Amino acid sequence: MRVVIAEDSVLLREGLTRLLTDRGYEVVAGVGDGDALVKTVAEFADAGQLPDVVVADVRMPPTHTDEGVRAAVQLRETHGDLGVLVLSQYVEEQYATELLAGSSRGVGYLLKDRVAEVREFVDAVARVAQGGTALDPEVVAQLLGRSRKQDVLAGLTPREREVLGLMAEGRTNSAIARQLVVSHGAVEKHVSNIFLKLGLSQSDADHRRVLAVLTYLNS
């Protein structure tokens, strides 16, 4: 799996590189700003070597505001097969919503603290590279809490809300069952009820399910 890392902190960039390479990933480039990220990915694409995933900081030079997420959005528009995972110090709902606008396939938004949970971080990188979704639980909580369709969400049971949150993080039914210590069949029933109550068509494809849920949350 080929990865490009965009992080202006050299120490953190080298740390992420070491973490991923130790687990068999190939970090093909490391850059320190949004413009360099876009240029580097374009060069790989022109050479027919588009990376599988980009891991990028939300805030990078020169203004340290939204350069990273702007670059990520641009890359998602120009390279539809490229996975994009952004890291942020805090939950910035505006940036998360902007990144998730349109398709949620191959996209992730994690807090930097999550990197310390190495297994979860590496799993998130792999999931995004494979076209899945990886959202930090704190991001999901804010999107759920501030959705403008609270009257519909109010129709969900507490367990269905819990399942919906895990779905939005990008977890499969099997992963949800393990997390909640329930049977796979019980999770399938909760998922069916959620789609029914939200008026969303069901699909056997996990990424389409997540897309439907996130489209609802961001509408």
C-alpha cells in the first residue's frame, strides 16, 4: 500500500512514516504544505503511480488554517480513486463537513490523539485506502448531535443511535457486533430498523451504507 504523508511538523511526519513502514506500508513521499501535497500527487498520477492514500494535517503553512483540508478536497475532486485521511488537533465540524460533502467513499477524519492508538490508526489508513470510511468517534458525536434532523433521530432507540454512530465511523456489522458484544443478527436487525426509520434504501455494500448515513447527517 502506497502512502503520501502531508504534515508540516518534521518530527510528526517522520513518526508517522516510521509507524506505517514498520507495518509494511510504503511511504512514497512526505511533504510539509498543501501545495506540495497537490503537486506531489499530480506527479505520481501523471507517471501512472497514483498513491493508495494520503494522510494529511488539516492545518499547514503558510497560514496554518485550512490548507491541508483544502488540498484534501481538491485531491478528492481530481483523483476519485485516492483515499484521503485528514488529521486534526480538534474536532472542526466545518472542515469535516466540507471533506465529507458528496461521496464519503475513501475518506477519513481523525483526531491526532488517535494516532497513539496504533492499531486503530493503521486500520483506519487501510480502510480509507480500500474505499471505506474512518471517522473519529468525536466527529461522529458532533455530526449526530448537530444534525438538523433531530426529529427523525429522536425516533431511534438508544441502541440504534449507538449502532448508527459506529456505522458512521465506518465499522462493519461484524465489528459493531464485537464492539457491542451482541450477535451479528442483532446488529443486522438494528441496521434495518435505522434505514427504515430514516427513510434510506438498504444496500449490501458497506461503503454505500456509510454514504447513505453520512449523506443524511450532512443534509
